[in-house]
Amino acid sequence: MKTKAISKYLPPLVFFTFIVWMIIQADMNKTNIIMEIGRAVPLGDKIGHFSLFGIMALLLNMTIKFRQIKIYIRRFHLGSIIVFVFAVMEEFTQLALSTRTFDLIDMVFDLLGIGILSSVAFRKHVIKKLRAFTNYLDKNLCID
């Protein structure tokens, strides 16, 4: 049972570790092949923000089965909120580092990635659940 629980959280944990490694590399003014590719591609930095935080939110939301929380009158995916808060905190910490530059547009791309990738995945999740439900009805309520 514990192995299943651990393996369930492994994909978002590994990806989060990757993001933290990328952040540490940038904070220490170091570079890696992924950063080099991002610099070489037009809008690579923005694509990177969109992809990294979008995939992180997607993985976390899938892991926690798209659990939602209510904030004021709207419902949001908990995983998306957690990743967005992390992304905003990470961007604001750049104000304290001479090796980094705060960029509001980076946060916009973080939010776009989180919102779009989570929405697409949620819709697929709902469709999968609806298909399973209709298959169940077909098998159990067929009147011949």
C-alpha cells in the first residue's frame, strides 16, 4: 500500500525537483543545456515558464484527482493554486538576488501554462469519467 502511495506522488515530486534544480542553477548564475536551448529559441524563456509550471500543475492535479477548493465564489484546482503560489514566490525572490531579474511577464506565462494545461487535462479527466459511467450504465441497465 505504501509503495502505491509513494509511486503516485513520484512524477510530480521528480518534476518539482527538476524545477528547483533549474531555479538553483539560475540563482547561482550557472547555465545548463536546457537554459541554452531556451536562450536560443525566440521567446524560449516564456515557453519555458509556460511549460515548466504548466506541466507541474498538470502532474499535481492528476495526482490529487483534480481536487478543488473554493476561493470566494470560484472553485480552483488545488494543484494549480499550489503551483501558482510557488511560481509567484519564486519570481518575487528574484528581487533579492543580483543574479536574477524579476519579470511580471514570466508570472503571466506561469499562470497561462498552469491554467491551460490543467484545463485540458481536467476536461480529459471528466470525459474519461463520463465514458466510464456510461459504460457502467450500458452493462448494468441494459434491458433486452
